[in-house]
Amino acid sequence: MSLQLRCLYTHRYSLALVVTTLLLAAASGVSDAAMNITAVLGHSVTFRCPSNHSKHVERLYIQRVTNDKEDMYINGFSNGREIPGKGYQSRTKVNTMDYSMEMRNISVGDEGSYICVFVFVDKAYKPEISEIFLKVTAEYSVPTITPDCSEHRRGVSGTGMSCHLSCSAVGGYPQSTVRWAGLNPSLTNIFYNWSLAHNDSKTWTINQTIMYNCDQPTNVSCAVGGTVSHTITICQTESFPLRVIAAIAFVVVFVLLLIFVVVMKCYFRRPQTSGTQEHTN
């Protein structure tokens, strides 16, 4: 490896140590409140480091803050030259004019706290540190709602319906819960509740099954995160129950059969008048 490349790598990987030193030396320059920004999974987001533009900036360092590890250098610039950190060369781009950084192809792992460290040309000014918190979101798929209803007796009041309703959605972040619309909470019991975070994407699959008792048509929908399922109708009472139709059909067939038997009996019992008259003549 050439001397020039060695110097370049040494400069890049020593930035974390430089910034750590700056943090210790400039604790009084830390801003009080963190700036919150939100990014959509797979999209891009821009970190805008707040600064007093009346001061000429010599260097800007943007770092990822972690609790159990040393802060990770992401990107920055020195004397107008961009210096991307290891692993972020293709994902980040610093704007030296407005002190911002674009991060592309956002993943759930990018969520967390970041700091911007400004070092000014005029050393009379202490380095300034501001904090930015990145929140990552991902929309869940449109929930799938599946009913499974059966009839049951409800004491002397008659019959009703008992329905198992399942609602599931995938691909969302952060973890969410199922919310039901159109149901009476006093008639609802949670039968099954299940959530899973996928190893690679860290997105969630949410599934819930409830049992609901009703005796009249009810419109139901479910929501997970910000997405809502289509509306279905459960506990619909048939306008003319199948049992009644079957009973009527049986009666009609029986009556027709009875009429047929009576007619046939009458036909065969009818006197043979034409044969008697021929014999007399």
C-alpha cells in the first residue's frame, strides 16, 4: 500500500478519536434539545446540522451515537473536502454549503441518535455539538381480515352467531397492534395474538384472532399501524333461512305426490261404461 493511501486511511479511521476528544473538550457547546427527523424504510433522508452561519466552519463531523460502543463516524468534511466514513461511501453525501448530509436506502438499523460537531476557523469559538434523532417507519400491508362464523344457541332468547375474526399485516415498522372497528368490546375476546420481527429487514408481521358473539349484522374492519382493511359484514341473518326453504319444498312435494295418488285412484276406479253398453247391444 502506498504512503499516500496509508495516510488517507489513518486520517479516516482516526476521526472517531478526534471527535471524541472534541466532545470532551467542548461539553459546554452541546445543544439542549435533539432535533427529530423521520425516514421511510428504503427511502432517503437529509440530516440538517443546525449552525450559526456567521461563523466560518473549518470542519464538520457527523457521528452515530451508540450506548454500548464508541461513536461511529458517518461522514463530514474538512476544509471543503468530503470525508465519508467506512461503509457509508455509497450511502451518504455531505453538502458543504448548508451543512447537511443525505443518507440513502434507509434501513431499520439506521434508527437512533446522531451528532453534528462543528469546528470553526476562528479558534476563539468552541466547537458546537448538536444532536439529531432519526426515527424509521415502514407502512404495513393492507390488513387481511378473515371471518369464520357458526350458529349457536343463546338461551331462551334464541340463536346467535359466534365468529372467529383474524387480522394480519406484514412489512411494517415499528411494532404495532391490531385495532378493531365496529365491534362491541364487551362481546370481544382475544383468542390469539402473535407478532414477529424478521431477522433481515427487522420489519414486523402482526396477527390477531378474536372471538365475537353477535345476533345481528355487524360491519367490521381492522387496522394495523396506519393501514386499514376492507370492511366485511358478519352475523348476517338469512332473509329466508335454508331450513324454512327445505321445509316448504318438502311440503310442496308431499302435497303434489298426494294429489297424484288421489288422481290415479280416481282414474282407475272410474266405471267402464263404454264396455257395458257394447255388450247390451
